[in-house]
Amino acid sequence: MADELKSLLGVLERVAGGAKKPVALHEPEFGGNDWAYVKDCIDTGWVSSVGSYVDRFEKDLASLFQVKRAVAVANGTAALHVSLLLAGVKRDDEVLMPALSFIATANAVVHAGAIPHFVDSEEGSFGVDAEKLKAYFSSVAERDGGGWRNKVSKRRISALVVMHCFGHPADLDALAGFSKETGIPMVEDAAESIGSLYKGRPTGGFGMVACVSFNGNKTVTTGGGGAILTNDEKIGQHAKHLTTTAKRPHRWEFFHDETGFNYRLPNLNAALGCSQLERLPDFLRRKRDLSAKYRQAFTGMKEMSFLDQPAYAESNFWLNTVILAKRDRALRDRLLDGTNSAGFATRPLWCLMHRLPMYKDCPRSELPVAEDLEDRVINLPSSPSLGGPHA
Ligand SMILES: *Cc1c(COP(=O)(O)O)cnc(C)c1O
């Protein structure tokens, strides 16, 4: 057995070996009021698009993320789609986004009628590299009235999406600085970073608008679900209107004043979200405790190192990550194969967006860091239940 595999399996056995095999990458945890709130929906008949849990969930989210308004929607991808429209993205625009992201980010750009324009990430946070972005942008973009266009494609560049990878906040001050200098609105894909803090403030409150996901593999789940966050009251109202078929409020008339979406989060799912949020502090405490155990177990290891939170951040450690010392795709694959065979769900980085058939011809900068990380990153089982007993 390769030494690297022996080392990695040693850590997994020590940290997560007590759990029932196979050990999932991230699984939801139910308890507390989960059942009581869901049962309440069924007992009262309020299971669908109207109900008090949706309102409560939105209030709870706004308070957690310290934003003016949260709008609950069907999933994180829908949240991102509408967030882009709210940021002013129009058909045939280009949207700057990291090549290193989950597929939903690029898909949402296309759902909004636009074209993804990929930029590189930085090694510390895996988020968009603001310095590289600024240099690249000044070489590729030219003024077009009040806005910007791509010199080569001549298309308008209308938004920047930043993503907080595996829960680690991207360098938001620097990225917001780019947004301020250029006037290009920043949209935060905070799908993975619920509970993460950037310089003491929750991610999701820095962009013009942000999205969260409550899919079953995320830190807080509603089965499926998402939310749009914003500090702009008008944008918040528009988000609610657009995601609920754009119907003008009226006692009996059906009048819709624009093409909206049926992106509502059902009350049944919102009920689960309310109880899950009650337990978020406990999830976070145990997830950070698990990370501390991984961090310690990898300390001093030459073959690989633990991805720690950036100095400016407190991460939720949605997924724990190790980075191989050497760029060696075959080694990465042997480690993934060996650990999965031993009952530990480990995963590589997503295939970078510019390698996928539908996005291979999209405009992009050089992507040396993303391409390097793609061959070196392995994600480890990260459920809050692992690594116990917790202090
Ligand atoms: C999970 C995720 C999404 C999409 O969320 P869904 O609820 O699955 O639609 C978007 N972006 C990133 C980075 C994600 O991890």
C-alpha cells in the first residue's frame, strides 16, 4: 500500500473510524423540533406555498445572516438564478465567476441568459483571487457607457459571482473593492457557508445579493431549499415577487405584472428549516471540533496538509479538505479509490467548469491555481456527528 494511503486511512480511522461504515461525506442530522414542526404542518394542513413557517424561516435567516431581507426558495440554484436577475444580469451578458465552483453556479448564469466568464482562485481560501481578477479585468474589459464590456467578445460584463468554497469565506473586502471600483455588482454564492464569518460578520451580507442552499448535504437542510439574501429592501421585495409568480396582491384577482417563477419553498420544508436553524449553533460547534481533530491529525505530515480557515475568517468547515504536497492526479485517484473502498466517502474537487462540454468555449483567464488544486484536493467525511464525543 502506498505510504500516502496508509497515512490518510490512519487519520480517517482515528478521527472518524468509530462511525458506522460507509461513512458519508456529509449527512443530515435530525432531532430537536424537526419532527414536531413538520407534523404541525400536516396536522394543520398548511403544507404548501403559504404558511407561518415560511415567514418565520425568512425572519430567522435574516437575523442569522444579519441582512435586511431573506426570501426562502425551492433550492440554491433557483436562489442564484434570481439573484443574478436582481443584480441586473441580462441576456447575452457575461458574468465573472470562479472556474472552481459547483456546477450550479455556472448553470444559474446560463439560466439567467448570460455566459460564464471564468477566473482563477487563490490557494488560501479557494475563493476568487481578487488581485488576479483586477489585473485580468483591466486587460480584458473596456468602458461601455456607464458599464463594461469584454474587448474581444464585445459582450457586456454585468456581474461577479464569488463563492465561499467548502465554507471558507473568500476575501470579501478585496472582492468588494473590485466591485466598488468597477461598479460591477457582487453576488455571493454562500450556498456552502452558512454560519461562516468574514472578519466577524456572516458571509452572505457583503454582496448586492447572496444565495444559500439547504440541500440534504449542506450544513442545514430543508430536504431541498434555498434562500436569497439582501440588505436592499427594494431588491428583497422584488425577490419575493419574482419567486412567487409576480402576482399583484389582491383578494380575488389574478394579475401578474412580469414573468415570475414558481420558486417558493413549501411550508413543510420551511418548518424543517426552522428547527434545523435552532440547532445550527450545535452543528457548528461539533463541526469545528471535528475540524480541530483533522487539523491536529495532519499536523507535521509531509505528504498532505489540512486546509485551514483563512486568517480573517471563522469557517463553518462544511467540508474538511486535505491538499496533497505534490501535484499528482494518479496519486489523488488512488487515495480516493482506497479510502472509498475502506468505507470512507472522500471526494475530489469538482471538475473545473471550463473542462465541461457546455462551458469549454466560455471566455476565461489563465487558471493556474484552480488547475493545480484540481489534482491535489481531497474532501473528507465532515458530518457533525463524526469525531465525537464532543466537549
Ligand atoms: C449546493 C450548491 C449550490 C446549489 O444548491 P442547490 O440547493 O443544490 O440547488 C450552488 N452553489 C454551490 C457552491 C453549492 O455548493
